Amino acid sequence: MKDQSLILNEMTAIWKNQDFGQQSSRSQLAEYLNERLLSFFTVGDYYYFIIDVKTLSFDFMSNGIQKVLGYAPEEVSLASMLPLVHPDDYPYFVKFEEKVMQFFSGLGPEQVFNYKVRYDYRLKSKSGKYVRVLHQAVTAETDENGSILKTIDLHTDISDLKIASEPVLSFIGLNGAPSYERIRINDDIRHPDIAGTKLTSREQEILRKIIDGKTSQEIAADFYISKDTVDTHRRNMLKKCNAKNTPEMIKLAVQNGWA
């Protein structure tokens, strides 16, 4: 296990180049909170939290962490959680955060709200057992220059869905933005051809609705399209994913970072 102060210093080094100006009066946190949360999907037990990127601290931690990792919200801090990352996953974790910074530094001020960060890794629970979590994060608040001030993050227990294989990083486009999937450590993420998008933006939206348990009829109503159109999308998605049925498609989506 890495020394706690060393880990925190490494993470601070990744974020230190953010230019934190005076916080803009157009705080995005309240206005976008509900919309931001809707971009997440969950396939198991989960907890969510808000990170103040400037201070590298939690503004909030939900009670769900007790069910997933065994810790009460008041027992954890960003500094205390970083050493819980599995030693084999820690190099990926650090590189992924570097990629996240590289990616968002190349976006315009309004574009940062159009992407969800998504990757997985293992965290050590209070009982000593490692839990594989699906990490999803979206921007909650920026300053007037577009620098990220706060993020909303969600960790879902996917231990039963992804038992082995290396962690995967994806940038999921929201509001029609393109997605960049299965980013490799040495990829230049500024080039949009680094990852072939398996599912279209609409298919990704439908997949998230399916994971939420919605029927084709309900999905059709959400998107103002016909049920037949949704069913066609679902058949195409199964074919693209080479999946026999919907549960298998959901499992593949979690494993490969498609949604």
C-alpha cells in the first residue's frame, strides 16, 4: 500500500495546473445537479459524492458508501480513500486521472459539461475485501474560465459483472457529443479516431434507459419516438455488441465502457 501523503501529492500534481479563478456567479451546481445525476447509470449498490477540486476534498459523501465499502461517510476523506486503491490498479488510476486532465484541458468552457468520465478499479473495503467499482464523474461547477471547481462522482459495485481484466477508461459524450471509448494509456486523446465508438449517441442514451429498467414503450415516450424505433435500436445494439440478450449486453457495456 502506498504512503497516504505520497498518493495525495501525486494526485495534487495532476490537478495543480488547473487555473482556479474567482468563482463565477453562474454557479452550475444547483442548476445542473439533477441533469448531472441523470447521466449516471447504476447496476448494483452505489454511493455518490461531490469533490471540491480546488481543495481536493469531499463536499459531500452519501450514506451508500457504508453498504459498498463498509465505511461511514464521516470516516472517509479523499486522502484516506486513495490508499485503498488496489496496488495493481493504482498505476491505471493515476494515468487515467492524467488523461482526464489532458482531455478536459482541450475542451471549451461550455464543452466540459458534455462529458462523463468513466473507468473502473478496485477499492479495499473496511473488511479487507477488494470491491471493483465503476467510477462515473461529471462536471458540476466551473469558474468563468471553464476550469473545473466541483465534480459529482458515483461509484457502483460491479464486482459481479467484471471479475478480472484491466481497468478501462472512456469519455461518454452527453447532449449529442461524441464518445471516446476504451482509451489506452498511450493514446493521444485529442484525436477523435483513437477509439471506435461501438454505439451511437442515441443508442448509448437508450442503453442507459434500459439499465434503469425502462421498457421500450417508456423509452419511446422519453425520446418522443415510436416503440418500433426503440425496438429497432435494441436489435441493432444487440448485434453490434454481439450479445444474445439484454442482460448480456448490459454486462458487456459495463465491461467495455460503452455507456
